[in-house]
Amino acid sequence: MQYGHFDDEAREYVITRPDTPRSWSNYLGSRLYGGIITQGAGGYSFYKSGGTGRVLRFRFNGVPQDEPGRFLYLRDDADGDFWSASWQPVGKPLRGRDGDDVTADGRPTQASAVRHGLGYSIFESEYRGIRSEATFFVPKDQAFEYWSIKVTNNGPTARQVSLFSYAELANEWNYRQDLENLQYSQYVVVAKYADGMISRKNSTRTAFSELWFGQAGADVESFDTDRDVFLGSYRTQSAPFAVERGRCSGSETVGDNSCASLHSVLNLAPGETRQVIFMLGMGSPDAPWDDRDGIIHRPGREIIAEFGTPSRVDAELAAIREEWRDFLAPLQVATPDGEMNSMINVWHAYQTHMTFNWSRGVSLIEAGDRDGLGYRDTVQDMLAVTHAIPEAVRERLSLILTGQTAEGGAMPLVKPLTHNPGHEETPSLEKYRSDDPLWLPITVANFVYETGDVSYLDVELPYADHGSATVFEHLRQAIQFSLDHRGNNGLVQGLQADWNDCIQFGTTGESMFSTFLMANGARVVAELAEQTGRDEDAAWARAVLEELQPVLEGAWDGGWYIRGISATGAKLGSDALDEGKIYLEPNVWAAISQTVPEERAIGAMDSVQRRLATEHGVALCAPAHTKEVPGVGLSLLVFPVGHKENGGIFCHANSWTIVAEGILGRGDRAYDYYRSYLPARYNDSAEIHQVEPYVYCQFTHGPESPRFGQARNPWLTGTASWSYVGVTQYILGIRPELDGLRIDPCLPEGWDGFQVERVFRGMSLTINVVNPLGVATGVQSVMIGKHEVDLAGDSRRGALVPVEALSDGAVLTVTMG
Ligand code: GLC
């Protein structure tokens, strides 16, 4: 089944059948004012935070899904028939592929398509001769959203069409208070109408908020600000009372629930188009509004006067599109794989920005509870956007480094709006996650290599609880923390969790994943130290690695590495067990860390291939667990077998298989793993995958699940960042190093080359890779214009093109062989 297609030229995904198996959503706006919008125009908006800045209400997990949202109703005033500009919520019979205007039983059909673009969504509809196009977006740097609709009479006779807006406004900033603490939140809201505009105020315990809603392009005929009056009792959004009747009631809200409905009447001659621009924003219609966090918003009426014209809407939309083009331009590819191109050039890159912006805070699944920056997630999210937005990454990196404690551990969650470095409480050992700070070396090194800014390593930053140190010392301290907290077998203690939130080894049990992550960190710190003249640090890190060798070897189970070991000696991820015999994480990281003999890494990855790989991706463990493992906390037992961390295909960890195989030089394997969970690959079999074919999701049901292949939890996942690193740095093989750009492709059989446009340290480069012999790895020569780059003295695989050899506009020809 196919529900839509990629339009790479427009950088859009076009949904041609909005009755998708699950909600297919998109993001609007910026970190100032953002929103979610689904293919049914469901979704919500928020100011600065999805958890504590809720503007539009959303009933998560609702029936039907995607409600409420940003709904525009159209009504033929001649006979009262009504529909919505998006297919939902009215849900008229959909026009099928054969284009019939009426169903078999004579009911008119609606043609409906949705163009999800970068920062905007456009809903096209045609119903009984009335065409509409509704465009939703948040203009650049603004705290208001546009809902702009054009309505055209395509028929031969004059028509009178009523147009109604409808949005349900949150009563409380805090989404939980809004949805749950009704004895209070239902009685804090007041909404009024005056001179064409709705204003909504609430005075809550934590903040005072005001919203305005207005329109341009048509006179207001009637209005409602009371949700229940607009809908009518025991009705739903599919048939609001006001729309059915053709007129709002003029309700003003005092307590209960508010909404924003403005009604206008459009008289359309044949062929005529009218455009009505609805706008919803922070603040009040007639006075400036101070958000008490440093921003004063202009009166809504002023904003409507300035922004409420068709030409301004067009200009603002063009500005959004340009902004996104600028974000994506630093890395564009042309490979023999069209789906890879669509993903890397547009959607995958867009998703990495969204995870960077919203962490795990706002989606249809992440309701707002996880407000704040989860430590490990945030550190990993930066990896994929550093080349595009280095300043923003530097700021975020500096913030998250101040979430590290003086002893080297990290606060599990950093709340940017309230974070107070130097004064945060030190978590108890039991509360630490063993992996959290160990991601720092990778991300800091990536930042320094991308920007060339070695001075960043000397920047002094406070620890979360007390004291301060340079960035480099923060990294060393991260390794030291793990060294200080090891168990009987010399492995790193697992603590509250390692990367896998569902495995608790505690303060006595040991995690092989975190041990490899530490080993990798020590390697990265050693390399950074060697390159920046920190000889003593380099010697220290090398000694750590040396000392670890017998520990790593001791964790070899015969065919792969164990997952961990309890204080009582119970192993996880061992062939001797009936369940959880093999786990993905330690084995990929054995290869990625490059700290074990190559035959071990190959052995481990071959076992992964044999035991965990499936047609939809690699399972996280096998067989899935049904029983306790004495001495190990397995909270993954809450999940059915084959689901999430319990033997599901956890896509974040899948991305590491690409990196691991890329490092091992096995191009076919790396590429097969990449393709196995590539969302775009499911474009024509959406009934299997079910979620959006344009974004990665957190997991796919694993081989032991009866729903094998169905994917869940799209958008906000570490999969976005690491898959991007995997495909761009380890398949296409373009990786920044301190001295230049390494070009080290690891390609599948049959690829004769590819092209990359890449910005590196302010220089726009064109990299043409040609592969006349069809090899997987190896670079024979690099030409820049007519000059051959001297590759002698570079002992690593691929070619390091020194930064001095590069210049803005340079064209590189890289010949593999
Ligand atoms: C979720 C969490 C992430 C964790 C992963 C595996 O994606 O956000 O922090 O590493 O699950 O448990």
C-alpha cells in the first residue's frame, strides 16, 4: 500500500491518501513557538516548551486519533452540507484513485492531499466543486501561527460558502495541569471577543498567559469562544453544532473550556478565489505582552495588520523554506540510491534538527512529560547537526557539560529553563546512568574536528554541583568516573541503567556496553590528547586501554561479548542462557570502539548477523525474555516479547551496525543494515511499517512479535542522529578529523560512485567519488582541480585531505581502488 510520495524538488512528502494506518505528522515553528500537525490537521502548539508552555490542547492517545487540532470547516450555505479543509475531522468519503466524484451509493467524495514540507503543511481539498488549499506554519522568529486558506469556486454557478475556524485552547501552560487537574484548570480561563478578535486569558499558579486569535481577508460574521457551545453537547468535532447550523452563537468563556472559532461568509462567483488568513499568537490583541522571561510581544492587532496579507504570507513561507534550505545545504548527496538521497537530503536531516530542537519532549507519543534534556539523548543528538549549526551545538554542548557532576557522572536530566550549574544536587550513585557522561568524548571530538576549534577544549565550564574544569578535563573526568565505579570483574558498574533504560545492573552488577563505551571514550580522549599536545593525558588514556585488555577479553563468550554480569556472577547475553543469549549493544560497540582484536570484532558482528539480523532490522536481543535473570534488574520484562527493548528492533541501536560494519570495511553488510530499517524503503508497503515513511522511529516489532515489522514512536529518537552519522560518515565515509576531511567510503557492491556537496569549516566542497573497480573500500587518489593530493604518510584507510589543501568552491575527485 502506498499513501504518498517524496517530492524532492519541493522538499515535501505528499500524502495522496490521508487515511494512513497511523497519524503521519510534521513539525511547525521554532524553539520559540512550535507545533505538531498531522495529516488530519490534528496536533498542538506550544510556547518554548511542550510540557510547560502549552497553547493548543491535544488529547493524547485519543479516539479518533489526531484531535483536537487546527480545523477549518467549509459549509455550502445553499444546502447545509459541510466538510473540512483537511479530510478529518469531518471525514467525507475519500475520492479514490479512480477519481470518482461520488461513491457507489451516490455520496459526494472529497479529494484530499497533504503536502508536509519543512516547517509547514499544506492541505489541498476538492469537494462538490469547491477547492481549498490551507497552509499552516509559524513564520521565522515569530510567536504566532498562520492558518491561511484559499477557497475557490470551481463550478459553473455562484456559491455561498461559510468558513469556520476551530481550535481548542489549553487552559493551563502545564499540559498535565490542563488535562488532569480539572478542579482547578477548568476555572482559570476567560475568553472574549471584540472587534474581530478573540482573546484568551488565564491566570494560573505558575504564570499568566494570553493568546489572541484573529483573521484577515473576510469579515467576521459570528464567533464562539466557548468550546462546548461551538460543538454542542454530545457532539464531536466531526459535526459541530455551529457548523451544522451555519452560525456561531457568540459565546464568551468564563471557566470551562475555550476555543477560537471565527465564522465568515464567502460569496464566490464561478472561478473566484478568496483567501482568509487566520492567525493565533502569544499575547493580547490590544496591548504588548511580557512573557516574564525576557520577551515582550507586540499587540496581536498590530501583528495582523502587518502580517495579514496574502503577499506577506507568501513571503513568510518563502523565508521558512529558505531557512530550511540553508540548514540542509551543508550536506547534500547524489548516490545511486534514490531513497537514500530523499532521506539524507531532506527528511532525515530535518528529523535530526527536530530531535535537536525538541529532544524527547513533543510528538504524538512524547506528550510533554519528558520536558528537559535527557543527558545521553542530548549528547548523541548533537552528532548529526554539528556541520549544519555549529554555534547552536556549541551552546548546547556547553550547557550539557555543566550537567556533569564534579565526580564525573551526569545528571540524568538537564532542564535548560531552570538549570543552575554549580548548585545542582549531586545524584546518589544508584541514580546515575553508567553511560551518560561517556557519550561526551565522541560528541566533543566531533565538534572540535568539524570546526577545527581546539581552543574549545580549554574553555572552563562549571560542573553541575560544584567546581569547574576545562572541557578536556570534563572528558577525562567522565572516563575517571567509570574507572572509579567498576565491579568484581573489572567491568563498569551498570548503575540505574546504561544506554538500555530497561537493564539495571545497579551498583554491584557490571555492564559490558558501558565498558566498551568507556574504552571507546578512552581511545577518543587519547587521540584528542595526542593531537593537541596533551602528552600526559594521552599516556593516561592509553594506559587505561592497556589495563582494560584482559577485562575485554574476559567478556568474550565464545562467539560474542556478554551483555553484563551481576554481583552473583549471573551473566546476561551468554550462550549458556535460554533467553537473552545475545545482545546487540556490546557487540557493535566492540567493533566501533576499535579496542579489541579485529578477529573478535568480526566474530561478534558475524554473530549479530546470524542471530539478530532480520528483514526489518536487527533485534536488540534474542531470544526475548519471559523470565527474570536472578541478580539483574530487567525492567524490559514489562514489554511483550519482540517489543521495544525486549527483543524488538530498536532502531537507535541498529544505526550502530552501520558504523561497526563501516569500520570493518564490509560495504554490503553496512548498506544492507542501512536499508533494512530505512523508512523510505517502506513507502510502497506502508501497511507493514504503518508509521511515516519519511522519518525514523524508535522501534519496530521484532521477529518474535506477532506484529513483526510494524514500527512505532516516530520522530524523536536517537535513531535520527546515529543513522545520519552511519550513512554519511561510514557508508559515504566523509568524516571530519582535526587535520582535514577523511574520505573513506565503504560501499555496497555495484556502486560506481556518488557525489557529495559538503560545507567544511566554512568552505563549500564538491566531492566526486568514482569507483571504477567497484571496490568496497580504499582510496587510490584525490585530485583537487588539477592537483593531486599527497596521501603518503597517512596510514589509515581512505584518504585524509588536509585542510590546507581545501578552499571554498573546491572540486575533489576521489578515485577508489
Ligand atoms: C529511549 C531513551 C534513550 C534510551 C533508549 C534505550 O530511546 O530515550 O535514552 O537509550 O530508549 O533504552
